Amino acid sequence: MTYRCRNRLTKKWSTMSESFDVVVLGSGAAALTAAFTAAKEGATVKVFEKNDKLGGTSAWSGGHVWIANNTQMKAHGLEDSVEEGVTYLTALGHGRVEDRFVRAIVENGSKMVDYLEENSHVTWDSIPGLPDYHPEHPGGKVGGGRTLGTPLFPYSELGEWGALIEVNPYYSPFLSMDETPIGAAVPKPPTDEEIARRIASDERGQGASLVGLLVKSALEVGVEFAVSTPGVELVVEDGRVVGVIVEGPDGRHTVRAKKGVILGTGGFEWNKEYVNTFLRGVLHGAASIPTNTGDALTMTMKIGAALQGMSEAWWVPIAKLPEGINSMNLAMINNDRTVPGSIMVNSRAKRFTNEAASYNAFGGAFHQLDPSAFGYINIPAWIIHDHDHLVKHGSNGEPYAGETFPWLVEAPTLRELADKLGIDADQLERTVATWNDNVAKRVDPDFHRGESAHDRWWGDPYNKGVPEATLGPIGENGPYYAMELSPGTLGTKGGPKIDEDARVIDLEGHVIPGLYAVGNASSPFGPGYPGPGGTHGPNMTFGWLAGKHAAVVEPTAH
């Protein structure tokens, strides 16, 4: 039997020729977790992906998953509890995250990772020593363990599906997370022989591993996939979402969802209108996949969904790159600012923050407003360092090979560098002198760099655990270099308001039957970023909750 409905956007009748228990829009880690779980629990499931590849930004990510009180911690002799996890996330929420969401994340996160390990091809291991991003906050973990990773995954096991998964534009897919600049302050790349072995066996790490494992698992439980087929409108009957209109290569058609539609279409960071309307401050670039244009937000606003977290994003400092360096023409900057011998200054030639802090926390630093000048004090900003730093640490993850990188500004003296940047030369010299004086005392009284276990982990691995991991002088002899940084994002957080099972809520506070939102399509996480993998952990947890709930919903009678 087929169903027919009127598409009010095209004013044409379309045939409802497909019908599934659960329809999932998007194919990032949260969406794939939802799809796999629903299918494993007995539902028929189809995933529709807007892009021509699967995986979304998750496939571009480091692939880490942050889960408090996870089972794998115990294997390393690490202690945690639900209450410690709740205390920590509550402290990071600044009063803007509802207690029910904090509890849902912490109480179900470990269940999600155990479920995947027991039922899918996903395997985990805790990363000991890797601290939370704010480990000294109440409930934080200095000794790590809450961040989980997946092993290298041979894409040969996916057959032809391997070619349908996104490839990271920033780092080689044949590297594990700790072999990249975003996973280690000074990454230790594998040998040429090991890279050749991985390429020959097509073993991929980071987000490619996580997504590949989830896709393989989903295929084996009967999940169907369609690419280049975005959802464009929800179908509502008698107040219940019963399907979605999708637009594929052959035009639009309606797909029935007898139990539910799960929206996992990513954030809205590539939608300029939404960014200008909702985000708390300016955004100069997104490190995410460009198909993240707020599709879930658009579809749910049309049917009266309430909204949550619209001002929030997963912030990261970015550098704009010349064309040809990578396909995105930008870089996420982590190691350049955390290793010793570099500082960041603003347009006043002054330091303005702890350079080694969590990349997400930089959102607040960049968005500091000067009420008198009515401008952002710390935009633009630059990393400043000397030649010895460049030789030792390279730049943007690239080793120095004798030529200045095209994204760096170079000058023989600090004064001439200041002139090139258009900032006060006297002040820049004073800033560097003050920094060097403090480094000699092994302290940073201005911004406390090097005090946190986080700073001491991400800095120089040969000085891990002591202030010198991130405190180092800028030399007296040039040349000197600057790299401009500005506010970027890994993705936005806001979207339709949800409950503890990821069901979408309407403007009157009632559940919209048959509709769920997961991942960055609606992350109820507030301003915090708990640790490495802090996007995937909560998002996959809500994906698991949505898939589990949708699988047991009484199907619509049609």
C-alpha cells in the first residue's frame, strides 16, 4: 500500500512509496548511534544524508568520546561516580543547563558505551592521564579516564561502503588522534613504514574509525542508507510527526515513519542568517562540514517546536589559511598556542587569556566587548613566537623545513613585527618582557597558564606535568612570527528543545509525538565543554536514548 500527501512547498502530490518504523536524518555519530540502536531493538530504519558522503563532521573529528563514570576507567584503576560527573557538568553549566539533562547524560552515558561494545563492532579504551578540560573544577578529573577512543579500523571491512564515508580535510585519516596536532601538543607521527602499512590495509583512525565502526554495525542490523537526500519538511497528522519529505536525485517524495523521525542533521553554523540571529558573538569560520545549515531547526520551527541553547557553540580558535593548504582554507589551532615559547596578544599588543586553556573557552575570550569603543577587545588576535620556537615545534602541525609558512607574518624584530600587524610596538616589547620575567619565575600571575593539569598535559610532552610544559620564554633574537587567530566553531549546539529521551518539545511544553532531535541538531549542553570527546559523548548518549525510545513506540495505524 502507498500513501499520498500534499507537499505544500511544491504544490504537487507525491507518492509515499517508502515506509519504515524509524527515519533518521543525518549520519554523524549521534544519528548513527540512534539508527543502530533502533534497528538492534527491532525497528526497521532508514538513514537519509544530505551530503553525498556519510559521517558528517563526526568523520572529520578526532573521534574521542567523553563519558563520566565509564566502565573502562576501572581497568586503569581510575575512580569516578555518577555524582562526581553530575557535579562537574553542573559546575560547567553556569546555571544554564537543566539538572535533568545533566543526569540524563551522566546516568546513561556509560550505558550507551557498554551497549555499543556489547552489541556492535565498536570497542573502546579509556585514555589514562588525559585530564578533563577543567580538571580543577568540582567533580573534575585531573588523572583523566573519562575520554574513550576507538582503535584503527580497516575500511576493507566496509567493502564499497568505505568510499561513501567522509574523509578528514585537516589530518590524514591514517593517523590516530594522539598523532595529530589537535590530539597532542607535540604529536608523534608513526614511521613511514607504519603509515605505508596502514594505507595498504586502509586502516583509519580518529572520527573515521568511529564512523566506520558505526556504519558497519548499522548495516549488519539492517539499517538502509540514502545519500544526497536531505529532509526538507516534516509530515504531521493529528499533531503527530508521521514522516518526512526528502529530496533526492529524482525529486521529492515522502517517507513514512511509523514510530518516529530522528533529526541528527548537525548545527546551523553554515547558515549566516541563523548565526547572526542566534549566536552570542561573531563567528569567523566553521571547521565543520558545510552541509550544516540548520535543517532540523528550520523543519521544527515550522511545526511549533520550542528552542534551547541557541546562543551556544563548540568554540575553537581558527587561522585562515591561503588557498590550497586544505579544502577548508582554515586550521584549528591547538598546539601552536599551548607549547612553550609563544603567547597571544590582542590589538592592544597585550596578552588577554591563558593561551593553553581549552579551545572552547576561547569563545568567551574572543567575545569580550569594550563598552566604550563598542568593539571586541580581542579580535583580531595573534600568536607571537620566535624562530627557535618555529624550528622546534613547527606551525599548524607542520614541521619547519627552512621556509616561512605562508600563513605566518615574519619580521626581524618585535618592533617591526608590531608595525606589520598595526599594533603598538612599545607595548608588544613590554608584553614580551613581562612574559619572560614571569617565565623565569615559573609562574603566570596574569592568567595562570601552567597551573592546571590540563595546561601541563597539552604542552611540551618532554616536560609533561610541570609548568615548563607550557611556560617558555620568547628569545631576544629574531626573526619573530605572528599568526592571526579568530573565533571559529566545531559546530553550534542549539536547536529544538528536547526531553530526557530526546523527544522534541513544543511551545507549550508538550512532547511532539514521533519527533526526536540528537547531536548538534539539539545539544542541551549549555556553555561547557567537559573534556576531549565532549561533543560526541553527550550527543551519542542522546542518540542512544532516542533510538531505544523510538524502537518501542506504538506504530501509527496506517
